[in-house]
Amino acid sequence: MKYRTVQALCRGLLATCLLLPATTFAADFAASSFGELGEIQRKVLASHFLMRTTFGPTEPDVNALALRIQQIGKKAAFEEWIDAQLNDYPISSDWQTYEADRGRLWPLAKKMLNDMGYRSINFGKDKDDEQGVYDRNQWKEHAWWHRALTSKDQLRQRMAWALSQIFVVAEGPGVFSNRDLDSSANPRWLGLPKYYDDVCISHAFGNYRDLLDTMTYSPAMGVWLTTVKNKKADPRTGSFPDENYAREIMQLFSIGLVELKPNGEPRIGPDGEFVETYDNETITALSRVFTGLVFNNNKSSSDSFGAGTNLHAEMDVYEQQHDTGQKVAFKGRLVIPARPQSEANARRDISAVLDFLAYEHRNTAPFICRRLIQRFVMSNPPKYYVRRVVRAWDKNKTNPKQFEEVIKAILLDRVALNALRFKTVRSPSLGLNVIRKYPTERTRLREPILRSTAMLRAFSPYPDPSFLTISSDAKTPYYTPGGPEGTAGNQYFFIDNNSDGIGDKFAQAPFESESVFNFYLPDYQAPGAISNYVPSKSIINGKLVTPEFQIISPVTANQTMNHIRRTTVDSDFDIGNQWEVNRQVNLDVNLDFSRFYEDGGLLGAANVEPTMQQVRKFIETLDLALCAGTMSLSTKQVLLDVCQAELDRYNVDRVSEKEDLVQAIISALVLAPDCAVMP
Amino acid sequence: MNFFDPLMTAMNKSVSRRDFIRRAGGCSALTSTSILATLLNLRMTGKVLSAPTLGPFNDYKALVCVFLFGGNDSYNMLAPYDDAEHSQYVSKRGGLVSQATGGVAGGIAWPKNDPDHPQYNLRPIAAGTGPNAGRTFGLINSMSNLHSLYNSGRATFIANTGTLVRPTTRADFDAKIDLPKGLFSHNDEQRNWQSSIPQSRSAVQGWAGRIADLLTDPVSPDTISMSIALEKLNVVQTGQNVVPYIVDDANGAKLLEGYPSTSGRYDRIRNNALDGLFPKDDGTLAATYADLLQRTHASANRDAIEAAIAYNAATGSIALNTQFPDTNIGRQAEQVARAIAARETLGHQRQIFFISRGGFDDHSNLVDFNGATPDGQYARLGEVDAAVMALQNALEELESTPGELTNNVVTFSASDFSRTLASNGSGSDHAWGANHFVIGGPNTIHPSVWGNYPTNLRTATHPQYGNLDTDRGRLIPTTSVDEYSAELAMWFGIPDDSNLELVLPNIRNFHSAGGKPIGFLR
């Protein structure tokens, strides 16, 4: 018998024996009729699906999807939702066009800059001071959070976030936090959101080969992995081309280190060891291919790095610095002939490598597909799941919408859909139990960033109106009242990675990976119980991996908990006060708790203590909103007992007192394993 | 160069895990960190040893890294002092500082004998044995404690040290052969210094972290890491398995806020809930969470909460009479002293600390005057000087027998880089080779000025190396950070064999096994 079932039985027995139905959960969800029971089940399915596909389910989205599940069935409703995401929110082909409710970060960050300017007026003097750096970096981060919280193209944004964790470019090289204008007359710091847009947003529903092309010629990548101004070998000085990009495009962006079967499993050679995908000759050959790249419209042999810096247009190839000789890679599987010196021929060389990686090498599909599954569904996809997604990848190699099919294959696979089991409880009262079918093997630790966005989106966040305070310069106030709360327009969310913000706390934040290896490694395994577990045969290599655990340390754990406390303690997403020139603003995001005031909610009646019935309902609501209905009965009971004890001992009848209770329970729940680990 | 081959060779042979880690780790430096994780986790974990690779030891030792962020102008910290060399220094630096007798506007050189301003005068440091024997150098006046530590055999200096892939000449520099990535850039050079893998921009682990990996049980690592960082996560202490435990200068460990208070309603409710969700007893925890990811998450949170409380209890209860300066770095040094005093409670036989002072990016106002007292770098180094001295005093106070701690705790300086010798009018710009100090007990320290201090700063030359100037007095280092770190690592207990090569993958470019890389430690 399943552990959860035993537990449920015990609870049920306990409830019956002690006759304390009000203080015990007879089931995960109480229902007054079989009709309601079905409705809850559909909402759980909807919430669970939206956990994977968005930055967090909202109540209206859950209700709408639940209705469609009722009308056309689960899989059809999910597919319809995906299709709507793929088709209903097209983005402009012009990278500079601002779209209020969807799409790219760059135009939004640029608009924020245009609307509000930099923070410190005395920039010229304090160019390198800390505040100056902060000024330059904040807008792109605000833009990312604003999109995550409000965008209608949630699936595109989630896919972009996933891609950005594979094709990593981040802060680091000084040029990315530089406020000087590049030769396109845009501030250099906008080069990072430009990369995010070009590579991740634009290709979210696109094609892998196209993405490789954009990435390879992207000036941000050129800076990040030092292909820009990469020169051919100079026998006079003994210098050789830079091998950085040559190595990483193989190791991290396409084929990985060891030969894989189409199901993601490493091949074992005759000697019983892994088979390496490339040797040093291949690195050397590829490093010669990626020579001659220069900033756009900057074909010159000049050594001065700064000259002509352009982070907003793709790199050019300066044929005189491109190695024109024959290159032999992958033990002769890829031979690029010597060609006469010309820009077109240099591009031909590069295309030959990208074609090989995208079309010829069999590792690419399982390598990238497994990483994508980890970002959306589970850390340890069974081999047959990887195999099926790889099949979709392979069938669509030349389809310009290849990733649309891959995303569908990931999200609609029967392994993905078969995560939950429902059990009707009839005694002592009608209810529904939600059971995680495959604990340990088919779950994932949610990224801290995604838990954070989900918590915010669950409570219809809106920017704090106190942005209206004192505006002594001519710029637009941060928050323009009048529009519906939580929508775009001039109402930006001001959440950033610095200050009292996210990056320091979670060790994860947009644009802030420490290196090209992302926040965590796809094969990281947490020490302890997980490393001793012997999984079923379908698990690759017979060992569980848990990437997201890599960023949990005794320090980040407390920081994360403290961050959630500050976030919830005033029912706002408090990231502290920021001083600006002549004004102080609260960088807060308010959470809307109105659902707990309505329909007999526990915050509803003034000066009345909540009933345990209301508390139970409240916990059920949180379960659906934050845990996709998969909170365990024991966790539910912990929360219920804590509330009961509080109500027994103290007066909790004023609204502020009841809000304390609501906020404290939300805070604890966001940290609970039930919320952190998702099936 | 063939960075990748060793790993591939390793993969094609049947190798012991230990050997594998060494090779892959050595490579991780050069290629990637994920090699190690990918391969180890995929195939080798079954053979994981349940004990650290090195240790336990029969003694206690600690390293304290003092990082001067921004690039300390170390040729003004340790300047030439002999008459001819001093005048070449003055000439290269655009004259004496303007407030000095005979100073000029834009001059950034300190005097050695200004009768009107004794507080500006360099303090003489007579080099002992070693490559600079017979020469005298001048320590910046504000570091009076360091000066007396040197004179009592408890401090030493290493000259013109910097990040290198291999020994590098001016011709190599011109040909751009094997240069560190991102020379003269803060981020890059801070990372290069700390990773000791300057040929890679992707290195996210540092040499002290790799030491900690060797000394830590991979299966059940310490809850409080042997690597303790003040305020800042850093590359140098980050290893594959071990990451630094970060504490605050004023408050120690980062506690869970509002815990375990029961006074405020919010915190009371939340704390009760967290206690229920993260059971203190392992048996209850295991029974509550059948899903191992959930269980691991719950225990990680519980342990983090308890570790911070335990750390603060252990370090906070230490009786300490030594007065630490009330500066950021002074308070950081006090936290170090407290963690050293609490070493047994924390279960640490080896500790590595990281403290820092920022603000050394002196493009302007390198020598700043605020009334009679110089501000700028002078005052900042004075702060550092007072903090490291207080730490030495505390070690003396805490030791039960003379030398028990002072001989077993070595404090060493680090920085992004040094700065251009040429003045830019009021300061200096990003450069490379730098001078550093090391402090410890008389049985540990071999006092002298080690490394090859250029004999003529005006021409930036050294007889053995020729022209060291890339331009404007950006000096090519004559000693590598690898040698510097290797000597510290060997003292700390890392054998000069494959273990040292794992910690410092480039070390054999500079130092063959046997003997001391530099000689500054006894």
C-alpha cells in the first residue's frame, strides 16, 4: 500500500475516532458533491500543468483551463492551451518594437530607460561607482521580472528562460554593465537583453539550427566566449586562435562530452568506458573555423577591442583574419576544405560546423532534449521519455518551428501527463485525495526563481502605488494610476537582482550566472539519501540527478527563507527602499489577498475569529494555488494544527491579526517540501 | 597545448577514482567544471570514498586571505628605498606627492626622508636572504604594525607577483602567447587570481576550494564548511563539493530571521509551521517525506537554520579581550578570531578564511589629503594594518601555549592586480604584477622580500628578466600567483605531488616537485 494512502487512512481513522472533523483533514480536498469533486480534480490538473508551462498559475487561468478539461478532456485541453500560446501571441519581427503584454525584453528595458532615465544625475562624475553600475543594470532585470509576472506569452517566456540556461551569456565582462553607447548608439548594457531576445525569445518556438546561427554571430556571445576579434594563427608570433567557443559550442550547446544513445544514455565503448565526442584535434579545427569574427561593420585588423563595439548587430567576418585552410574534425567525419579567402567562404566554414552539430551529430537531440525536460517537467526523465522527445526533435530538424513540436512532445508525453492519481474519499465525508504517483524518481526541485514568480502570480501582484511619491525631475513617475492593476503600460514591476533582491539570496537570477555552466549542472547529485537511492532501470545511468540542489547551501537556504519572510510579512514583495535623487521609493510588489475576503473567506467578517472550517478551506486554496493540489495530508495537518493552536491561545479577530496568519502560513508553505518539490 | 587530452586519456584507461578526480579536476580548471560532475555522477559515485582524500592531521592550521578589491597600488605599499632606486621610483611616479616637501602636482611617490612630514615617510624594510638580499624597501607609513611584525620576524613580503599561465616574457606578451584572459580587467583578474586558472573565463572554482574538496568527506560534508567567508561569496573558496559558509562582519552567521521567536504573531505562526514541516528528528523527517527530494530539501533547510544558530552560539560565547578596530575589516577580522577560537566546536582541523577591503581602484586621488593625514590608499591600508594586527593580538590571547595559534595561522594579502607605475595625473590605472604581505608566527614566517622586485622602476627592468614593462609601468609578473598559493597550500598540508597539481593545475609550469616554490614560509 502506498505510504500516502496509509497516511490518509490513519488520518481518516483518527478523525472518525476522535470525532474532531473540524480539526482534521479527512481528505486533501473536501467536496459537497461528486460534481464539485470532479471540478476540484480538473483544477488540480490545470494548476499542475500551468506550474510547468508558466511562471505560475493564476486563479483565472486555472479556472479557464479546468473548464476546457471538462469540455474536451485533459490532453486535448492541454494541447489547445499550448496551441493558443504558440499562435495567439505573435511577436513583432522588428526587434525594437515594444509590445506591452508579450515578447522581448530589450524594447521594454529601453522604454523604461526612456520613461525614467538613469537614477543618478551626477553620472559623469561617478562613472565607476557602485550606484553607477546599479543604474546600468537595473532596467534589464526589471524588464525580465515584468515579463515573467505579466506577459501573456507565458510559454514563450518560460521556454526563453529555459534556453537562457542552456545557451548561457551573463554579466561578467565589464562591457555588459557599461553605460557608454556602442556604435549602434545604444547603451552597451542593453547588449545582454538583446542577446536574450535574439537567441532565447525569438527562437523559443523556432529551430535549433537557426538558434545556433544567431548565437554564433551574436556580439554578446562574441564577447562572452571571446570569438570577437579571434584571429587566425600567426606563425610570426606563434599565436593560435582562441579555443573558447569551439569547446563550449560542443560541450554545452550541442553534443556534450560523451557519446549518447537517442534515449540519453551514454554509450559504453569496447573498453567499458564512455566514448568521448571529440578530441583535441577537433577543438583546434573548430577554433580555426571561428576566426575572423569582428563587431558589425568593423572589418579591420585593429587590435583595440573597444573600437567599433556593437552589441546590437550581428558580428561580421573579416576574411583576412579567417583561417582559410582545410579543417578536419571529428576524426574525419567533418572535413571543411580549404577555400579562397572571402567573407562568403568564411561563413560557409562556420555553417558547415553548425550544420554538422545540428543535422549530423546524433548527440545533439538527446543532449538538448534532456536539458529541456529538466527545466519543464522532471530532473530524471526515463529513457523512453527522452527517446520520444528526441524523435520529435529529429523529425523536425529542418522545420522552422521545430521547438513547437519539441515543447509539445515534452509537455504532452504520457510520462509528463501521468504524474498524479486521484482517489475519492467517502468517509467520514466526501473528499478527494491527490497522490503523487512517482515520488523521488519523477519530481524536480523547482528553481527558486520559479517558486518566487509562482508565489507572486498566485496573488495577482501589482506594483506598489507608493511609486507615486515625490518626483522632482521631469521623468514619468514609476507608476501611473488608472489602468487595471497588474497590467503593463507604465506600471512596471521593479524587481531586480541587486540591492536586497534575488540574486544574492537564491544564487539564481536572470543574467547572473557565474559562468557559461549555468547556475547548476544538469548532472549534479545532492549528497545523502538521493545518492544512495537505487532507481528503476529506466533512469539514465542508474543514478538520480538533482541539478537545482546545487545552489542550496546552509547560507542560501537561510537567505531564501529570509527573502520569503520579507516578501510575505507585509503582504508585499518587499525588496527594500531605494534612494533616488530627491525621492525615496518603495520597490514593493503588493499581493492581492481579496480571494480570502470573498465568499466567506477567513479574512471576510471583521472582528470575528476564523472558524476552523475557514482555515481548512484557506489551506486547500493555498494547496491549489502554490502546490498544484499536491500538498500532503501531513503538511496540511501541520498547518491546520498551527492555526488551531494560535486561535486557541490568542485573539485573532482583527483583520491585521488574521492577515498575519495568512501571511505566515503562505510563507511557511512556500518553503515546504510540498511546494519546493513538484511532481 | 593540449588541455583536453589528459581527461580523455584518463577516460580511456581504467583509473582509480582518486586518479580520475585528479585528472578531471585538473582539467576542470582548463576545460570545464561539468566534466567532473557529469562523469563522476554518472559512473563513479558507486565507488565514492566515505572519507576525505587528505587528512585528518595531527595539528590545527588556518589560512586567512585578505583581498584588497579594486587593485591595490602595491608599488606604493612596498616601494624602493635605496637612494638610487627610490629616485627612479619617484621619477616614474611623476614626483613626490604634492603635500610633501619638494612634491609636485600629480606626483604619487612617497618620500623616504621628509623632515617636515614624518607621517609620509616610507618605513625601511631590509630584505633578508633571497633574491633581493642586500636591498632595502620602503613600507607605506600607515602600515606601522606590519612594519613591526616584519622586524620581529612575523611578516614577509613577495614582490611582483601576478596571474600567469606560464612564465611570460615581454616577447610572449607582444605575441599574446598564453596570457591570462582579460588582463587588466577587474572581474577577470579577480577571478584569475582566485581560480589560478587564468587561461579560462569559465573557471568558477578556486584553489582554496579545491583544497577544501581534498580535505572534506564528499559523502557527509561539514554543515559549517571549513571555508568561511566574510560577507562575500568568492571564487577562491568555492570547490566542487565545498562552498564557503558566509558570515557577516557584525552578526556572524546569517540566521533565519524571526526564528525561534514566539513574540510576534507572524513569526510565531511561521516558526511553528516550519518546525512541523522540517522535523528535527531524522526518523520523523524520513517518515514524513517519502520523496527523497522532499526529504533532502527539508533536511537542508532544517540544518541551515540550526547551523547558523550553532555557529553564532559557538563563536559568540568566546571571551575575547582584544580590541578590534571598529571598521568593516576590523569586525571581519574579529569574526575570524572567534571562528578560530571555536574551531573545536565547529569540528574544524583546517580553516580557510576570506576577508576583504574594497575601494582600491584608485584611478584618482590615490594619494588624497584630508588635512594633515593622508586619505585614500594610505588610510585604507592603515585600516587593513590595524585589523590584521588585532587578529595577531587575538591569536596570542587565545593560544594556551606561545605560538600555538600564531604559528599556525597564516594571513596573506591578495588583490585584483597592481597599478600602472606611471601616474595618470592623480592616480594610477589597472596593471598586473603586485607586491604582497604574509603574516604568521616566527616559526612559520621566513621574513624577507621574496620574488624579484624590479631593480629600476623608471625603466621597469630587472637584470634577470629584462624589460618587464608592457606600457606605462604595467609590470609583467616575475612570480606567479600559483607559486605564491602553492607555498601556502603546501604549508597547509597539501603534498607537492598530484594533489598540488589538482589544486593548482598550472603549477608545474613554474615549480617542479621538491623544494619550496618561493621560500617565504619556513
